[in-house]
Amino acid sequence: MPYSRAMRRIGDAGLARRLFGTVPFRTLALVRAAWPRAVGPDLARRTEVVALEGTTLRIRVPDARWRKELHRIQPDILARLRETTGELAPRRLGFMEGPVAGEASGDRPHPPAPDPAPAPAPAAVVAEAAAIDPDLRAQFLAVAARYLDRAKGGTHA
């Protein structure tokens, strides 16, 4: 099953909304995590997701050239965000110019070492995830478990 079809099934079941849509900072965390997939790794390094204001996702770009380019491809970016975040996807992008974290050195800092494995996802999340394509289910459950562990103030906060 193609990735986008499987993710649409997540959105159809409302799982993303139940896990990430009840609190604005959780929705922003989901959209921020989906950003590199929506724009690709090179563009993700040159941009920074700043805020989610209502249905507008604010993105920092280094200069007017990048702002114009992202504005031009905005419909494609929004479509890819909808594929991964379902109904929680922003409806528009707003751009601001300024220094992008890690851009001054030409690249973002190395990511921190991965956290130790969190506790398994709760049974209710595992049951809801049964509808997800098996190839994606394990990845989804790992991300959900890590996120839920952090949200309740676990050791990985």
C-alpha cells in the first residue's frame, strides 16, 4: 500500500487528531515532524518551522529568494503535509525572512543522540493502529510511544 494511502487511513480514523490535535503545541509538533518529508531534506535544512497560527504555518526562510520559491510551490507542500497529517495540516503557509537555525554554518547542527526506547504505546493506540499498513505500523507506534512518553513528562522530556 502506498505511503500516502496508509497515512490517509490514519487521518480517516481520526487517530492523528486524537493524539496530536487537542493541544496546539502537539499539532505543531506533528506538523514540524512532517515538514522534512513534505519539502525534502535539502529544503528542510534551509527553512525553519516557527509557529502554527490557526490554520497558517509560519516558516522562516533565509531571504526573499527562498520566500518567493516556497510561495510558488506552496500548493505542493500543503498537499504533501495533508498526506501525512490529515485534517491537522495547515491550509496556508506564511513566510518570514531571517536567520534559520544552523543555516549560518551552512548546515544544521548534528542531531542529538537518539533517546533510549520509551515505554510501549498504550493498548488503545496499538488497537487504533491496527488499521495502518503493516509496513508503517511499527514506525507509527514507535513515534506515538515516544511522543506520549514525553507528553506525560517521561524521562525523555
